[in-house]
Amino acid sequence: MDKSIKILGLIAVIMISSLLIFAAKKSDSKDNNFLKEGDKNTSETYEIKALKIPENLDFAGERVPTENDDIKERIDRELLVNTYWQSNTMLLFKRAHKFFPVIEPILKKNGIPDDFKYLAVIESGLQNASSPAGAKGFWQILEATAKEGGLEVNTNVDERYHLEKSTQAACDYLKSAKARFGNWTLAAAAYNAGNRGVMSKIETQKVSSYYDLLLGDETERYILRIVALKEIMSNPLKYGYIFEKEDLYNAVPTKTIQVDTTITNIAQFSLNLGINYKIMKLHNPWLRENTLENKSGKSYQLKIPVETK
């Protein structure tokens, strides 16, 4: 009897253990199914797709030879990088709505193709940036080049940060480069590598097309980055960018005041106008210090919000 009880007890323990193991396995199976289903759902809502390279890409009316394997791979790289760097590219859409209306008419007035607004996009991200080499502003102009182009650069004033004036200076440089090289693609390359840099490559390699030149990595990417941003920003839905007009940035309406004297304290001067120093600098980033010496009595135009009393 005792022996039978022990055997029955042992059988019961084995059965209970088996049920527990089966339940655990079943639970694991459900968990695994859940993870797989979750992965599946994720892949359905967020997909990384290879991009089809559009036919007949161009820069400033000059065709990009995408039938060339080297060019095809390079434009593919730029399309992929800028399509899937979503946060940065979305910010470019937002800033473009604010700043393209300032840049576009200046390009048009100077006979510069509209595509060159994307040159400013890749140079600075449409911000008053400063590079390690000392280039400044939306158009990333070096100090020597700025002065050659008629921009004022000193401790008080740096007109590389003046959007309208720096855009005009960029136009002047591009027109000169176009006259020298004969086409807009090489003019844009020269904006990056310098006139002498591009001419040296042309003379050494004995070819006359940007797409046939072996250049430094930055300059080789330069035109194709412009073309890629132009393609993406001209076709936001095609590349998965969805936004409403109210999501974009807008310029604050401003009026101008003339100043032809020294301003010893711009912060106090701003308060006297009914704004503060930060607002003054946001609308006039070319003012670099809290003073405007203006020893020559030059006439400056300062922007302040229209709503200012």
C-alpha cells in the first residue's frame, strides 16, 4: 500500500512537472509570436527602400549624366543620405519657406538660375553658420572673398551675415565664374573649390566637364548634393515628407530704420525702440558687437519688427 502511494505520488509529480514545462513552452511560443508580429508591424509602418533615380535630372538646365555608373552611384548616395536624414531635411523644408522668398528674387535679378538657391541649402542648411575654415553666413563666404566682393567685415559689422548683401556677393562671384568656365555646373564647383582650384584640375586632366573631372571628395559631392536636395525639396510627397503650410517657418514682417551715427550701446538703443537686444540681433545678425562705431558716418539700414511702436 505504501509502495503504491509512493508510485502514485511520483506519477503525479511527473505529470505536474510536465504540465508546467508545457505551459512555459507555450508561453514562450506566444511571446516569440508577439515579437515576430511586432517586427512585422514595424516593417509595415517604417520601410527603408532603395530609391529609383529619376530620369533627366539637371542642374541649372544642364543634364546630369546618370547613365554613367560613377555618377549614378554618387547621385544615389546623395538621394539616400538626404531622404533618410529625415530630421535635417524636414528642417530644410521649414527654413526654405522662410528664406527662399528673400533669395529667389536676388538670383533672378542677377540672371542666376533658380537652382542656385539649393547651393545655399547645402552650404549652410539655410543658417548663419560658421565653418572651421572661417567661412560665414548662408553662403559660407571667406573673409578675403567677402571684402573682394564689397562686403564690410570688421569687429563691429560682418555683412556675410546679411542675407540680402551676401546673396548679391554670391551672385557676383557666380557670374564671374560662369564667364570664366562657360557653364553653371563648373561655376558652382568653383564656388566650392575656387576658380584656380577648378582651372588647375581642368588643365591637368585635359577635360572640360565637371562630370569628367577627378576632384576632391567634397567638390565631387557638391553638385550632386545640390541636385539631390533640389529633387527632394521639389517633390516632398514622393520622398515621404508630409507637412501642412502652418508647419513651416515664416519671416516676421519688418520695417527699416536708417542709422548714420555711432551707436555706443545697441542693447539700450534697442530698448529705446521698444524691442530688446536679442530681437535686434535676430533681425540684424550682421551686427557683431554691442556697439556700432561707424567712424565714417556710413548709412546702415536696421530691420525691426513692423509691430514695434
